[in-house]
Amino acid sequence: MLRYPQIDPIAVSIGPLKIHWYGLTYLVGFVVGWWLGRLRTRKPWSPVNEEQMGDLLFYIALGVVLGGRFGYVIFYNFDTFLADPLWLFRVWEGGMSFHGGLVGVMLAMWWFGRKMNCGFFRIADFVAPLVPVGLGAGRIGNFINGELWGRPTDVPWAMVFPTAPDALPRHPSQLYEFAMEGVLLFIILWVFSSKQRPRMAVSGLFLVGYACFRILAEFFRQPDAQLGFLAFDWVTMGQILSLPMLLAGVVLMIWAYRSKTR
């Protein structure tokens, strides 16, 4: 068993001002994504230039924060919101939904594309390889917060999380998701999109890749206490929300390559 490196969730405290590691990980994800996006704008098929990358980042950040928070409230913790409506704005306490953030980012890309008179999937194919950077950074934030821990296990790298309701060794599922949704998915998408692909193909691969990795990770992650398993003592909300993504991704990739053939 490994020792959980308990880290104070507050990175910097100056009087009443408190800067949380969770927020800093999101900031790192946005900054690195912006930098990589500027590199990508040099591709001849890029839908945006270096100057427009800052505007695109603003729209995406807005979609991530608003969509992620509202998605978590709706999909995972609506009862808490009803009991304490101000909890919605305490983002530093954790509680962001990727699937809600995805919807928010899709709306943001549509809005940006409409403003720039550019098709939705041109923007989506450009943004998709940058997303895993933010996902990986967010999982590190989850690990520091000691939240979204895994199921009990006896593997040698298990950890006891002080925020868990017991002292059982558990999978460090946040690190599994960091490795799969962050590192591995980034490598796959970055390499795949390094050459021009049919419209929608990169977006489709992102949906397929994330859905597969998330469904796999959910077998090691403890389901949210307020929801538990939704069916058969193993199906979780994360898996159910990922299935439409998987289907949509497959459809997009088939459509993309059939359209190229035609």
C-alpha cells in the first residue's frame, strides 16, 4: 500500500483570499491548451489564427465552468442544490461534471463558430486534441482534493484517502483517469490530428476515446454516494452518460470517412 500524499487543498492563503489547487489545475489546463492551440494554428487547415486563439479560449473556459458545474448539479447532486442553492457557486469545493462541461463547450464552440462564420466541426476538430490537457489537469486536482477515490482493493499501489468514509485501501482512480483521459488520449488525438483528416473524424475519435477510457475507469472508481450503482451492482452514472458519447463518436467517424469516399 502506498501512502496518500495528503496535500492542503489551499495552495496560497493571503488573509481572506484563498487560492485552491483545484482552481490552479484548471488554470494550468487552460494555459497549456492555449499554448498548444497556438502551435496548431500554424497548420494550413486551422480554422483560427494565433490572435483568435485567445477569444476561442475564453469561450471554451466559459463553457467548461458553466457546463461542468450545472452538469454536476443536474446529473449527480440536484438534491444538494435544492437544499443549499448557493452551493452551486462554491466551485472550489469540487463538483464538476465532464459530461456537463462537454455540453457547455459544444455550445461555446457553436457560438464562436457562428461569430467567426466557421462551421461547428471545423472548430470542434481543432479543439478536440487540446481537451485532454484540461481533463488530465482536473484529475490531478481531484487527487489533491482527495475526492472521486476508487473502490476498495488490495493492489500494492492502493491508498487510504482521509476523505473516504472508512480506512480501507482504495484504487487511486483519479490517477488512472489522469493517465487514460489525460495523457493517453492526448497522445492519440495529437498524433491522429497531426495530418489533415476528414471533417468530423477528430471529433469522433475524441468521443470514442474518452467514452472507452471513462467506462473502463468507472470499474475502479467508487460511485457517487448519493447515487450508488444504478443497475446490476456495477453500472454507474458515468458509464451511462458515456454510452451516447461512444455511439455518437462511432457515427461521426463512419460519416466522416464515407463522406470523404463519396
